[in-house]
Amino acid sequence: MLPALPEPQPSQPPSAAEHRDTRGMPDVLDRYPVPVPRTLDGVLGLRLLEAADGEARGEARYAERLCQRFGVVHGGAYAALAEMVATEATMVAVWPQGETAMGMSNDTSFLSPIRSGTVHASARALHRGATTWVWAVEHRDDDGRLCAVSRVTIAVRRRRPEPGDSA
Amino acid sequence: MLPALPEPQPSQPPSAAEHRDTRGMPDVLDRYPVPVPRTLDGVLGLRLLEAADGEARGEARYAERLCQRFGVVHGGAYAALAEMVATEATMVAVWPQGETAMGMSNDTSFLSPIRSGTVHASARALHRGATTWVWAVEHRDDDGRLCAVSRVTIAVRRRRPEPGDSA
Amino acid sequence: MLPALPEPQPSQPPSAAEHRDTRGMPDVLDRYPVPVPRTLDGVLGLRLLEAADGEARGEARYAERLCQRFGVVHGGAYAALAEMVATEATMVAVWPQGETAMGMSNDTSFLSPIRSGTVHASARALHRGATTWVWAVEHRDDDGRLCAVSRVTIAVRRRRPEPGDSA
Amino acid sequence: MLPALPEPQPSQPPSAAEHRDTRGMPDVLDRYPVPVPRTLDGVLGLRLLEAADGEARGEARYAERLCQRFGVVHGGAYAALAEMVATEATMVAVWPQGETAMGMSNDTSFLSPIRSGTVHASARALHRGATTWVWAVEHRDDDGRLCAVSRVTIAVRRRRPEPGDSA
């Protein structure tokens, strides 16, 4: 007999204000081509909670949309969560200097399955170089058990200058 | 001026029959706790096209739900697609012997962004051992350009026997 | 016409007693087919300092043999050091239970070059499962700067029982 | 009390002419700080056989110095061989344009042990970008069996110009 699962929680889209709170780049958000609620992050419910000084945290609440069909969190969900947290946290730091961030590689190992609660991702910048940042991300369940780890390498590149950039 | 993007395509759920066609495990599908359309694979539109003899193919059509907010395919989408294809293709092979498959690690490198069309994933089993399978997955765009590569390691474990298993 | 290669360079073997101090498996050491000083670890000077309870430390002193031709520590040296430390530290734990350990994968990122002093590797077991252990290894220079990180996955398998194994 | 370590073992250096044949950068070789025979590559016997047009081959002959103490090729040996082949092959291409190459990451999976013969490494550039190259390396034994795979990411950076560089 297989366990009943919670219903999917299909994304009552957060208000723009909520996204400003959690994304940390209020001035530039409106210019992005895809509103966050319609992106992969929005559809899966991946959230950035904070990002500053080479540390960042994110989370994703357990839901069917986060799982493979056995009802455990999909390997791709951990990878996507780590990718988002590392990319956004790099962005927060480099965007004001006229740079942008994009993922180069994502190496995720799955240690223990999650079947309920929340996936808590905490990220630490191992390296903050001129052209690449390297992040270590730990994914834990509600009991603090380490369930997956990711190493994410982010490329930092010059972007077209915009009003408000630092000199 | 940023480009207009196609609208999201929020998953008119395929019929059970369609999933049987594409998943290759018709006899066991109904017993899974989460129907595929409600999983991460279903929500993002990740599809397995074929899986046999250490080769497999999958795809995901470009849509906002597959992207980060700049409108390019999210790194997590490639990782999830590779994870699904490698896991399902291992399952197809080991399930009849009374075993199951689950992801151990997923290492994805991002080579070139995709902004339209379809992500085509082709997977090749590098190793088919008693306890682990290792897959190389190439992700290409509609022009055949290599846009990301994944290496996925899958654990193979005994599962509880079910009717229809080989001796 | 390709050059003849130098012969392997066996060097002065440390005494058995010395290896007992650093390797932690005194009872089985003499039975290994290749004495440590003639292995890759011996030839490169990779040393295990301690291993217990899911933690381990190793080191390698800077020398030309550890470098590529620009005089910085070779990427393969970090990978080899992490591989040795993780494998040996798993061995110390699983060997008495009649099991052995062998490397499955090694993912190493290079953050900052080392040109002198000692490479200090500290390893932490992220996962200690029945069939796999996963280790995170940090490589630091003499100033404590993080210069490379490795994630090493080790397979644990039954081996032929030997005298002295636990029941 | 820890054991004294063997001294580095410089071995009989191949002639400059021999290295020119196998390294492909005759004009710059003499200026490197560490002669190849004294590097990790030289000490372990890792050889580059050819490198051109995004393809490269290398090899290492089985010897105790290439092994861990069970007599199988050390995981670090595969990683080091892949690292050397990918770095040197990138160098061959970018050096004449005033750039240099250095390893960023090395992800190696071990599929099947090698206990004799030669490790044959064949490398293919998956991506040749302005700032990074990504290589896939396959390691095979004398029977053509796939024994390990590596993905190596190489950073490409401007270097100080030298006589003979292209404009």
C-alpha cells in the first residue's frame, strides 16, 4: 500500500512586492523578460530567502511538482534549487558592478531521499574570482539531515551598462 | 529592448495512454504514487522518447516554465532532463529483474544557451554494473549544437518483488 | 619516434612501523600487492595523517613532482590526494567488517594555485551508507587559503573474509 | 612520529627533441620553469601523443607508480592524465594567440579497474569558448574497454605577450 501524497500546490503567483523582498535586486527585476512566477523557479516553487557576503539560503516546499513518480524529491529539483541560489546570489554581488552571472556547471550528489516538509538549501561561496564564482550548496530536510550537496560554478561576465550601475 | 517570449504552456496533461507509450513500463505505471503529469517531469514537460539497450532519448520543448528569468533554459532543466532520462532508461532495464534505480549523482556542464525550439537529450550508458549505471547525456538544440552535457550515476538496488518479475 | 620513458622509481621504502602509524590498518598492510612507497601515493609523496569517525586529513609537500611545468601544483595532484584520503579513510572504517572500498568518482575544482609549502587536505564524510560513502575534501595552503575542493564517492563492497575480521 | 619522505626523483630527462615531438609547443618549451621529466606528468609517465583541432590523445603505461596499493590504477592517475591532456591540448590551440590555459575542474568517474597494459586517453573538445574549453576524456585499456571518463573544464586567459605570438 503506497502512501497518500499531499496535493500539488500550483503556484498562486506571489505579488511583485514579494519577489522584490526575496530577490534582492528590486531595481532591475521588472526588466527581466520572464516574470519569476512563470519561470522554472516559479513553477517549481524554488525560493531565494537571502543572499549576502558570499552566503545564501533558499528553499522549496515538498509538493508533487518537485518529485519524481515515486514521490521523492526529484534529483533535478536539488540541482535546480542550487543553480538558482548560486546564480542569484552571485548576481546580487556582481550586478551593481556592471556584470552578470550565468551557470557553468552543476555537480549534485544525492545522499538521502526527502518525502515531506521543505528542502532547505544553504550556499557558501568557496571562491569569488573575477570571472568565476564557485559555490557549495547543502540541501537539508526539516530535521537538518544532509540530503544532497551541489557544487555550482558561475561565470561572471561584463554586461551592457544600465542606469544605476556603479562606475 | 528585450525580446518577446512565447507564452508558458501549462501542461494539458497527457492521457494515461500517452504516458504508457513514452514510458515503456506500462505494467507498473499505475502503481506509482504520483501520476507523471503531476511530477516535476510532467510540470516541466520533460519527456522520455525511447530507452533500450543502453541508449535513450528525451526532450523538453522550450517554454517559460523551462527557463530562468532571462528567458534562457534553466541549468536545472538540463539536469532534470538528464536525471529523468538516465533513471527511466535504467529502470526499463533492471525493473524486470526485481531491481529499481535511483539517482546518485548528476554532473552537468552548460555550454551554450537555448532560447527557443526543443532541448533534445540523447543518453548513452557508459557502464552497466550490478550496482551502478553511469550515463553520458548530450543536450542539443534544434540545429544539433551541443548546449549542455550531463554525467548521471544511477544506483541499482533490489526492490520488493512484484507479480510479473522475472525469476 | 616517441621517447623512451623513465623507469618507475621505487625510492627508499619507509619502515613498516612508519606506515602503521600513518595508515591505520596495521594488520593487513603487509599483504597488499604494492608497497606504499612504490605506489602513486608514495611516488608523489601523498600522505594520510589521520582518519577516524568520518573525518580525515592528508597532505602533500610542494615539490616539482607534484607540479605541472609552470611550477604550480598539478590538478591531478589534488584529485589524487583527495582520492587517497577518502579511500583510505573509508577503508579504515569498513575493513574490519569484512568490506573494502574503491573509488567511484572524483570531482575536483581548482580555486587558487599553490606554488610552495604544503597542500593540506581535510576530508569530511557527508554520507556513510551501506554501499557508498561520499566525502567532501578541502585543500588549503599554508596560509589556510582554500585552493581546491573535491567531492569523492567511494563504493563499499564485501570482500573475501580474512583472519581478524569482525563477525 | 611521521616518516621522512623520499626525495623527488628526477630521472633521466628525455632530450629536448623528444619533448618537441610530443608536446607541440617547441618554441616555448625551454622557458617553462619545470622540465617535464621532473613534473608530475614525467614522474608518473603521463604522455601526450597528439593534439589538434579539438581532439587529443595521451597514454600512461601500467606501472606500480601509477597504482594504489592493490595494484590497480589509482583514481588520481586517470584524473591527472585527463587534466594533462586537456590542458596541453588547449594550450596548443590558444598559446599562439597570446593566451594560456589552466584547469578549472576535473570530474572523473571510475568504471572498471586496469591492472596491466596501457591507459589510453582520448579527448574531444565539447566546447571551445573565448574563456573556457570543456573536454570529454575517455580512458580505455588495451582491449578498448572504457575504464574511466573525465570531464575537464579549462580556463583560457590572456598571458603576457612573448616573441612569436600572433598579432
